[in-house]
Amino acid sequence: MTVSLPLVLILGAIAWASIKFLGVRIWVAVVIALFGFWLSHTFLAPAIETGTRGGVGVVDGTHH
């Protein structure tokens, strides 16, 4: 069975749980999100995408 969830939903749940249970301040979560958007428009974006896809492949068991 394959379940498809948007990454935004998963990251939102992680952020909510971090704020609720770990005591992370809301402004810290916002700064991290904004930094991620900024980072995606730099020269590091291809390396981040490759690393993310490789990590997902390892978790899914499709990485050889």
C-alpha cells in the first residue's frame, strides 16, 4: 500500500509538535521556514534536492 502525503503537511505536523511539546518558540519556527525558502534560491538548492531525494530513497528502500 502506498500513501502519498504532501511534504508541507509532514513538516507542518513536525513544527506543530515541536512548538507544542518541545517548547520551541513560534518565531524560531518562522525564522527556520524563511531561511529554508531563502536557501532554496541559492546555489545550494541542487545539492539539497539531491540529498533529499537520496534520503527518501534510503527510507523507501529504493536507493541502491
